[in-house]
Amino acid sequence: MKYLVRSFAIAVFATFALTSATLAQDSKSGVDKARGQSNAVVVLTSLDDAGRSLGQGSGFVVTPAGAVVTSLHVVRGSNKVRVKFPSGDVYVTDEIVDFDVDKDIAVLKIKGFQLPVVKLGDSDRTDVGEQVVAISSPEGLTNSLTTGVISGVRRLSTHRVFQITAPISQGSSGGALFDSSGNVVAITSYILRSGQNINFAVPINYVRGMISDQVRTTIASLPTASQSVRTDPQPSQGTLDTEINSASRRLGRTENEPMFVRPDEGLAFFYRGVEGIGQATLKNIQDVARTAVLEKTAEDERTEQYTIRYVTDYAGMAFNLKKPDMLLESVDLLVSWSVDTATRHFGDKYKKKTIDGQPVLEFKKGDDKRLVRAYLDGSERIRFVRFTKVK
């Protein structure tokens, strides 16, 4: 696989029973503690070589001398970045301390002294159900504060991401996600535009080892999206980012023209498909996949299948619809996995079955009543993973 995420694996939702009194108490405490550090959450504006604005995001200061954590896609492709504090102070920089393409992390450096900083938490201790507070600057609205919970932990090839219910919007990328103790536990990264309160954040422990005040490179030296694409023939690991292919072409026909250049949009599209099981129709799928080649690949007396061969440059998706209403019945993730890869994503509790003469691994059903089956070929490779809802 080239530079993209090898899989869009779904983790099982966990749920926690919390009393309304506890929620209210923890929420107030967490909000107050987060708000007290909002002076260290900044607005980032990416600039071209003429100083014109290319886009806007968020960031937060982690050292008094001016190391600023943000999302890589906020700064990549720009010439310099303007960093504005809630106090009104403005810095302009092109200096990079460190970056991680796979995890969509960048650490900038401004020339500061005794700057306000956030407190960092331990994201390995952050669990589903925990209350969180997001502070960022959506649409340039400085220090907007929203609350929610960690609603899931999604395992990608290279790392985990938190699914959060705290609302974030365009411009929130790179913002700070605080826990109930007032510690930053994640970087708000991207949103599922079609979902309701379905957003994602990158755990802060991935950035801890990158933090320093030593400048290593410049923004202009960062790899572009096309330079980041790997050409090795084997499936490799990917990055999180937000740009997609031009909508002017019909995409997804080949790995050279996938539906999405960058996998966070592919990830969002995949979740959108799976969440639509039992609700979405063929027309709904055609509407959301309007920039892609949606091929009819199978049909029998009961179902029809429509496929996008390359949602990313490696993984595709198939939609299985039940006649006569053409209601979405299941979604297939088209992959080439070993059994070990599947068990890393879905756990080692599964049953071996044979369905229509094909060997299948059926994984334990989660609390969300979702059934996951991995279908193997004759060489014991998994060729697709089918997601259905249990009636």
C-alpha cells in the first residue's frame, strides 16, 4: 500500500453507565480546569509566499519557549504560519520541531519566552466513557469550548484514534482535547461530516516524544501529499489528513486515482457506510459516492452489490443491498490481510465457519450489535471483511 491507511477497522463500542449527577459534577470541574488553560490554545493561519491566507486551524503551546502542537495537515503546503494567542499577540514562523506523517502531527516553534502552556495528560489511561472538553478555534472563533465523552477507540494500522462526541468544526484541527482533570489527552483532528457528534482525535502520548525547542526543519521542507505516497508493492501504513481528490473526475477506478487521496476522508466514508446498514438506500449511496465509480459487481434473486474498488489506493468497499427496496444490508471492506492482522483489529475471540463453501472467521459481537465476518480465500488470506447488524 502506498501512503494510506491499510485498513479502516471498526473497534467495538464500549458503554459506561454514569449517573446524571456524576456527569454534571465532572463536566463542571473539567470545563473549569480546561478553561483555565485556554490562554495557551492558539489560532493558526497558514500563509502562502505572498502572506495570503490559505486556511485556518488550531494549536496549543507545550513549552514556555514556544513549541506549538497542531495537526500536520493544518500547516503542510503553506509557506509560513501565523500563530495568534487569545491575548492578541501574534507570531509568524516557518520552523518545525518535528512531524509525523502517519499520525498527522506537527510541532511548530515560535520565538517565545515564558509563554502560557497546557498541562499534558496520559492518553494511555484515557478510556471510553470519560468526559472531555475540546478547545479550538472553529471558523476562526477563538477558544470555542465544547464538551462530550470518549465514545470509542478506533485502531488503525499505525496507531489509535479517539472517537469523541464533543462537537468540532472546520478550523478545529490541531486543537486541545482536555480530560476531566484538565490535562490535554488528544489533538482534535477531523470530523465525520455526515454524522452527529462523530469526531476524531489523536492521543497526546504520540506527540510527547516529539516535543522540544530544537528546530529541525522548515514548513517548506515538509513532504507534500504526493511526495508522501509510498511506492512499495506491499500494504503499508498511512497518515491522517483532510484533503480529497478533485470532484471533477469520477474516481475510485484504479489505485492511481482512488476516491480519496488521504485516508481520514476514506475512514469517515467507511463509517458512514457501516452506520447506514439497515437505513441507507442505493440512492443514498449514489449521492454520497457521486465523485466515485460505483460499479454493479454482483446480483442474485435477493441482493445486488455495488463496489468502489479503490476508496483509498489500497482498500475498497462493496455495498450489499437487499431487493426489492434496495436497502443496505451489509458493507464489505476489500482487503488482503493475514489472520493475524484481523485479530489485531477485532480480537482473538472468533468462530471458524463455512458459509456458502467459503471459510469464514466470525468475530464476537459487540455491544452495538454489529457482526463482523472475515472471508478467507484458498491461501488463508482474508479478502474482505463484512459488517452487518444483528437483528
